[in-house]
Amino acid sequence: MKVDGHKNLSQVFDILDDLNDKSHCVKFYEEPEHARMVEYHFIQTGLQKGEYCIYTTHEDDISIIESGMADFGIDVEGYKKIKMLHIYRIAEPQAGPQYLLQEIERLRKYIMADSKPSVRLVSRWMKNVEGEEEDQLANLVVEQTVHSIFEKNQGLAMCPYP
């Protein structure tokens, strides 16, 4: 579904609200501002349902994400204080495949620790998926690994790609 304006955003929100646990969706977008609104709605819905929410970003300054979420209506500081919202900066994957696997493992351990109810994740590990074949294959490994985490645990994952 192509999103043009707020009318279609409400349709996308309805689709997201109907997702079941153990879902892993991929979102392709053209307009970054619409993409963020969809991501923030996804997170907001999870927080309202009492789910732990994790948002990863390549932004150098995560306050940009926090500010955007707050503008969307999410009580960022309140949810962070009770450890329901986690925003992580992930470095560029130039550090190599070992870095990606270490970061995914760290996330997996967090998700599986302390018998959390359900977890929502918004994450794109590879900043540029239009790179070399090696980068594309690495991205597929990442997607499969994240998908396998959510097959075994309650939760939803969204992977956004421009």
C-alpha cells in the first residue's frame, strides 16, 4: 500500500493494529516523515498494550528520535523511566559481520531475559541495503536472525527500508 497523506496513514495504522504476536513485517517507504509516523504508531500501540518496545536507529543523536516520539504523543521519559521503552543507537555495519551478530545477540538476550511479556522492535540493521551483494546477503542473515527470535518469543518486529 502506498501512503499518500494522512488518510492512507490511518489505513496503515489499522493494519498495524491488527498484527498478531510473532509477526515480523518489513516496511518500505518513500517519505521519511510518513515512515516515522508509522514507526511511532507501532511503538505507541505496543506501549499502550504494556509491551516492551525497542527502537534502534543509526542517528548519531537519539534525542532526535525521542523528540519525534514525544511530538507524536508518546510519553518518552515516562516509559523510559519504567523501562518499557528502549532507544538504542546502532553503529554503521562497516564494523563487519561480527559486529552485527554481536549486536543482534545482545538484543536477543535482552528480549529473552526477565520473562518479558511481549516485545515490539523497530529496527533496520543495515543503513543501506542497495549496496554490494555481500551487504545484501548480510542483511538477509540479519532479517532471518531477527525473524527467528520472534518465532520463539511473544512480540512483533518491524524493519523499515527506504
